[in-house]
Amino acid sequence: MKSLVVYYSRYGNTARLADALLDALRKKGETDITQIEYMDNRQNIIMRTFYRLFPMFVKLAPVKTDLTDYDLLCIGIPVWGGRPSAPVTKYLLLTKNTIGKKAICFYVYGFKESAKRCSKYVKSFLKKKGFSSIENIFIHWDDVGNEASLNQSISEAIIKVSSHKT
């Protein structure tokens, strides 16, 4: 199984989870990783709010969006107010060749209900793009440093997504 780990991280929590997922996936097969970044890197609160409402206007640095060569997309999602961060939404809008692919969405959140709302939104979006299997990992930002908990959550998600037939 060839995997792509893609994440956006503002404070480093989602990056830490992405690295842990990368380590686990490399034991299962070839895995690439890429970070979603703003092109202009000016992230003041006014622009972040504007981009949240209109994610199509986010200018991203170049990132892999063609999933032809991958079986699994793992997407790192910092949750902001019940929705994914604007760069993640823009990335998902840009992805192509997604029919029949599997996904693991890993959410770093402050409020559980906000993360659950976000996961419903992302799952609906991914289903419309043709993903065949979607698993979730939820990690509170205070628990990102808990390696045992991270590894268990990651292992469970990989087992679930690996057992799903496309």
C-alpha cells in the first residue's frame, strides 16, 4: 500500500502527529509526506477568517494533489471552529484521481464536539470525491505528546483502513 501523508500545522501539533503516522505507515509500505503551506505566509486573523469563508482564494505553496500513484491519503487537519483550516479545505478542493482511494483523517482539536462536526464535514466532502474508505483519528492538542495514545490510535486506524476492500 502506497501512502501520502499531507498536513497543515500552525503550531506544530498536527506536524507531530503526521510524523508519528509516517513512521507507522513506512512499516507497511512506501510513504511520502508533504506539508500544506500558505504561499504568502501572511496569516493574520482577518485573512484567516476570510480564507475560512472563501477557501478557494487561499494561495498554497506547491503540494502533491494528484493521488494516481497512491492507495491511501492521510490528511492532517487542525480544527478551527468545527471546520478544517482553510489550507486543508483548499487542498481537498484541489485533489484529483481520488475515486476508490482510502483516507485516514487525523484531527488535532481543542473541543471534541468541534472535531466531530469537522469530521462530518470532511467525510461528506471526501465521499463526494469518491473515497471508498475513511477512518478518523482524534487527538486533543494536550495529548499530542502522549506517544502510547498516539501509537494506539494510529495503529487502530491503519488496521481498519487496511482491512477495507476497494
